Amino acid sequence: MAATLTLGIDVSTQSISAAVLDPEARPVRKVADLSLPYRDDPRLNRFGIQHDSLLVPPRVGGEADQPPEMFLAGLDAILADLRAAGVDLGRVGAISVSAQQHGHVYLSEEGLRAIEGLQEKGGAAGATGPDLAARFSGAFAYGTAPIWQTADSQPQADEIRSFLGGTGRTVALSGSDSPARFSGAVMRRTARRYPEAWERTAQVALLSSFFSGLLAGNRACPIDWGNGSGMSLMDYRQRRWSPELLEAASQGLPGGAGAMKAKLPGLDTPVALAGRVARYFQDRYGFSPECLVNIGSGDNPQSKVMIDGDLLSLGTSFVYMVDTGKPLVDEQGYANSMYDGIGRAFIFACRTNGAMVWDRVRKSFGADLERAEAALSGAAAVAPGSVVEIWQPYAESYPVAPPVDNERARTGQGDFASIYAGIVDSALVLMRHYARGFERGHDAGPLALTGGPARSPGICARVAAIFERPVIVLESSGAALGAALSAWQTLCNEGGNGEGQAREAELSRIRAELVPPGEPVQPDPAAREAYRDASPRIVEALERGI
């Protein structure tokens, strides 16, 4: 009997990706890994997106929408490409979806019927006929899908927080301080600005639950706790829709909290079953009728599935994911509480001014990576914590703060080594400083480090000293791979692959085989003390700058 495969699908801002795993292989085997960029694929770039932003042209400043038809065409395209690449989709035992957090659609009753229609027999495997984009024509009460870049909902986010009495109550109840990008604020904005669309809306579905629902032909697919945490509507600890949050988001809207709740599906763990794969996908792509679909989650929760412990991702922005073991919140309101793609509680902090700022410093001075490394490690390195330099060229979200200029860094004037090392140090120290309310620090075990800068020995050493714990460098694995692991967890929970009863998913083994850890970098005691001394000066410099 052929081994069972699992499929993870990630519907992101820039592309749709798929990862196929053979989790029973020893070692575990990645069968396929595909990604289709919306900008470049002619099947996907025909829905009116702008070439640079990948958004539909905004009607007002701060609006950030993408066409749901593009995502639907992407799902058809990537399944067709997997099949064309020789992947036997009939061997897939379970599917899990990852999708950009906060992205959502407003389904009309016609849209819900279109989901149900995917259960109807459509012909033999590989048969032609209406594709997903055609089937969902006219299915959306609000024609586009607001995504995480939405910024014109700040007034509504502020109204939610004010109704609840301020940051303390908002964070205690929802796990976050009502950011503008969270779906509840955007829903409130949409209902106020486009009341006819709101009236026609039968269901608001997050992109993850929408795609899980259509893969299973389930019009009532629940929203998972992880992605539901990013709505300002869910009681984070109780994991249910909060009457108080619904009242805050719906104040002054027709029908109030009752009408808003009626437009929401239920809530459940990310590994709960949405159902078995719909007939459309059986007939068109050869999936087995026994293939399971779980309800999926957002891209950050699914990425966290790949990590057992805490993760610091040094990307364009910095992302710090901290295991909390039980549902905890950042009382300061700087970070967001979530659940990952298998239901584990964690806290997510995102610093906007990340590695892209370090790249800008190097570019300003015309410095290559070798010169940058020399500033951080080796005989001529700048001593840890000895230079305080702040540069925030972009408005910051962690904590919320305006840009802070640094003319020397911006124009390439002065000593490159000290300016570069100072900006590297300040960014990492600030990331740690504002996490002290929720992290466990050196008691939490090694810190996983990913991203391009993690290849720098000097940066690894400074991270270890600043965070006061060993650092282990991992290759970035992606949300689609995490989703494939989530699918495997569901299959094991359901006794899949002929077992007939729940079985151990062995996720720790699979993680280690897919993303082997490097040798740990230990914190240098002298550097650790230097950063402890420097931290108050760096925080003070930031506060002076803003």
C-alpha cells in the first residue's frame, strides 16, 4: 500500500504555495514544493491587481484589498501544477490551509450555495467545466478581500478600544490592543462605508476558513482559534465569540451584535475537521473521497507549527514568536496573543523596522556583507552595546511609534562600523526589551533563529547575548510546510491511513528531519552584561527620538 501524503496550501499576499509531505518516510520526505507568484503567472495576474502592490486600485487611502477570484484561480492552478508534476493527489490523506492573517471575504447567500455546489458530481477526474473563479462569480457581497495591509480602519479600531475602556480591558479580553488590520475593525469600517454590502453579507469568512470550507464543500466551516485571535472579536482565553467584543465592533450598526454574530461561523481548534474533500476536487484532480480537510489557520500560526519553542525571524520585519504554554497576554499591548496551527498558545510580536533597515545602512555606505560582518565580529569588531544608534525610517508597530531619523545612517556619513553595529544592537535590544512582559528568557531553552541575517556569526552571537540564551539557526521552512504538518496531526487524530484509532504524530521527529538544527551559539557572559548595561540607554534614546 502506498504511503499516505499530506498537503499544505498557503494563500499569501504575493503567491500561492503548496507543500506535499510523506510523513511516514524515514527520514520524512518532502514530495513537492511549489509556489506560483500572482504577479508573474498569467493565470493569476488577470484580475485587476496593480503590478507593484498586488492590490486592486484603492478607492481611498489606506484601503488594501485583493481579488478573491485571484486566490480561487490560484488554488485551481497549483493543484493542476502538482498533478502535472507527477504528484499522485489520490494518495493525499489530509489537507490543511494556511492563509494571510486578517484577510477575509464577505460571502453572499449565493456564495454559500457555490460552496455547497462543490459537492455535486462534476464528471471524471481531470474533467473540464466551470473552474472555481467562474463558479464564484457574484458570490461576494463586498467584491474584494481586505487584507492585513488595511490601514483606513484605524478610526474603527480606536472606537472598539474606547468602547471597551482602553488598552487594559481590550488586551485582557481579546489578546491584542485592537490593531487597525484586525478583521473586526475592518468589518466595522466596511459595514459603515458600504451598508448595502453589509446587508447582503450572509457570512464573513477568513481566507483560511473560506478555502478550507470550499475544499470540503462545507458552507459552515468554523474559523480556527489562531486566526480568530486576529479579529478583535474572540475571547482569547475562552476561545469563543465575545458578546462584549461583538458589541464594541457593532455599535451603531444595523442589528448590532446579534446581526454581526449571525454573519460569523463557529470557532474550533485548527486541526478540527472541515470535512472530506469535495467532489469538485475529486473529479478534477483525482483526490480520494476519503481525503480529510481540517479548518486550517493563518500563515503565522501555521509557520509556528514548524518550531517547538521560541522563534526569532530576522526578515524584512522582525517576528518574535514566544511559546506561552497556556493562554497569556502582553498586558502592555505591544504584542498579539494567538494559537498556532495545531492549537498551541503563543505570543506574536512584529517589529516593522527589521533587517531592511540594516540593508539600508549598508547601501548608504556602499558596504558589502564582509565589511558588515567585520563590524560585528573579529578583531576589529565594535564592542557589544558600546554604541547607541537609533534609526526607524518607517513608522513602528512594536511599540507603535513614528519614524525616527538618523541622518548619518541615511546619508552614509561617519564611521560605518560604529553606526552599523549600533543600529544592529539597538534593533535587537528593543525587540527584547518590549518582550519582557511575556517572554520566559533564559529559562525557555534555545532560541530558534531564521532569516538571511542569521547566516552572520556576529549577529548570532549578539542575539544570544541580548536574549541571554543559546541560539540555534534554522532554515526558514514556510507556512505551507507547517500546514502539511497540521494536516498530518489531523490525520493522526482521526485514525487515518487505516489505523482506525488516534496515533502519535511524532511532530518533534518530523520537525528535526525537515529542518535540522545547527550547533547552538552560547551567550558570551561579558557581552550579556554589556547589553544589560546598554539596554536602558538604548530605550532612552528611542524615547527621546520619538
